Amino acid sequence: MHASPPPPSPRARTRSALHSPRVWGLAGLSVAATGIGVTLGWLALREVAWGLLGDLLTSAGLALLAPALALYVAAGLLRGVRWQLLLAPERVGARRLFLIEQSGTALDTLSMVHVLDEVVETGILTLRDRVPLGTVLSTLAAQRTMEFATTIALMAGGALLLPQLHPYWPYLTGGIVAALAAVIALLTLGPVMHRVWLVGRLGLVRQFADGAGLIRTRWRRSLIALAISVAQTLLLAGTGALLGLGVDIHIGPAALGVVTLAVFFFGATVPGLPLSFGTFEFAAVALLGRWDVPAAQAVSFTVLLRGLTYLPPLVIGGVFLSREGLLSLGQLRGLVREMRAG
């Protein structure tokens, strides 16, 4: 009998992993994201008057931070309530869903390509809370579609009313078309995916179709979730409006709210550096420049916006993921492997 070959050494396994297409793909994405973030950051910061920036930050209206933080936390709590509404009858509380969402946001802010949050949120709900994978994915798709549609609608309404933003209408028109396509796809294609030949036999596809079908048939519940999305988006816009006033940007609350949503949207969709460095600054400088706001003021706005909206998820996510045993990168990888194996 032939002896079985010895198992590969740890060094050989590491060498094999380093040469895998997945690793090279992630490395390529990271390099591209770094290049985009550095380039956009340089374009935004090259004309900043650093002395003015320092003066603005040291003299910022700190009294506005508390109400701005309250609005941001309220928006996060509404996201938990909306997810609970869409997940029903699965018994996962809004408070736990809020913590899961904040943890996903924290991981998303630390990554260059924004995909890790959905992976971890899905893993926690399927493995720890025993929610069917297809149900999690369908409700995640519904949430992202609602957020995308409401954000685009509010930005388009603002651009319609604000002459300074009229040049961005071609981009917003494309966003409106994409939002409508996403809503139509979720409500029409999602529920019938189980009928697709071969693919429909997969349990995951059937679960997703069932979840999407519930979202369509329980239309009252879905309309409430959509209304919650509108309220949550308005709260985010209000958060930015207060922070803009804190650094003496007086272009009106509606304009500040629209700019805030656009900065968030740009930072969440364009790959870049962790904590959206570069992407936030580029979007804020470009948009606020339409009102002749100096670059230093625009950048000071992003500093406050980043600190107020990224620090709470990082703290909450750190505590929650530690409690779930997922604080280290190795533990997160283990969760992903366990989810794949399941």
C-alpha cells in the first residue's frame, strides 16, 4: 500500500493562500481603493487654509454636538425598528438589531471596499440568532433598496429646489433610474426567483424568494418600513445640518441636509481609505464650493461629521463584537467560514 502524502506544512499553506486568486483580488481592490482615496483627498486638501481650519475646529459650536448626536442615534434606532418590522415573525429584538447594524457600520468604516458589514451582519443573524439565510438576505436587500431610494429622492428634491445643485441633475437622474429598477426588481423578480430553472432548487433561493414575497404581500408593513427609511434619512440630514452650523456654514438647513446625504452617499459607494478619508473631503469641498464655502470650512465640516457619526458605531460595535466573540480578525474569519460551511 502506498503511504498517504504528509499534510502540507504551515509555511506551504500560507504560501498557497498568498497565491490564491482571492487574495490577489483583494490586494488589487485595496491598492485601487487606496489610490482613489489618496487622489480625492489630495484634490480636496490642496487649497485648504490650514490656519483657518484650525481656528474653525477650535471655535466650533460644541453646544450643537449633543443634539446632532441625539439625531444620529435616533436614526440608528429607527434602522433597528425597521429591520425588526421586515424580519417578523423572526424573534429578533430591535435593540439587538440596532447593535448588529452599528457593528456592521463600524466594520464598514474601517474597510476600503464596503462589503464586510453585510457579511458579518448576515453571519451573526444566521449563526447566532438562527434566522434563515434567505430571510436575512431578502430583508437586507429591502433595507438597502429603501435607503438608496429615499436618499436619492431627497437629494433629487434638494437639487430641484437648490439652483447651486442643478449641474448634478444628470447624475441624480441616473440614480433615480437605478433606484426604481432596484425597487421593481425586489418586488417582481425577488418573489419568483424560486421558479428559475436549476437555481430555484437551491434552498437559499427559495428562502430569499419567500422573504421577498412577504415584503410584497405585507404591503402595509412595508410602507411603514419605507416611512421609517424616510424619517431615518431626514434625521441623518438634520445631523449634518447642525454640524454645519457649528462651523459657521450658513447656506440654509435644507442645503446642508442635502450636502450631508450626498457626502454620506459618496463615501459609502466610492472605494477609498478607511473612515472615508479623502472621499468625504472631496464630496464636501466640491458641493459646498457651489455656495463659495471655503475649502477649510468644508473640511472642518467633514471632521465633525466623521467624528460624530463614526465614533459611536466603533465604540458600540467594539463592545458588541467582543461580547459575541468576534473582536479579532481571526474570529471574524471563523464566522465567515462557519457561515459558508452552514
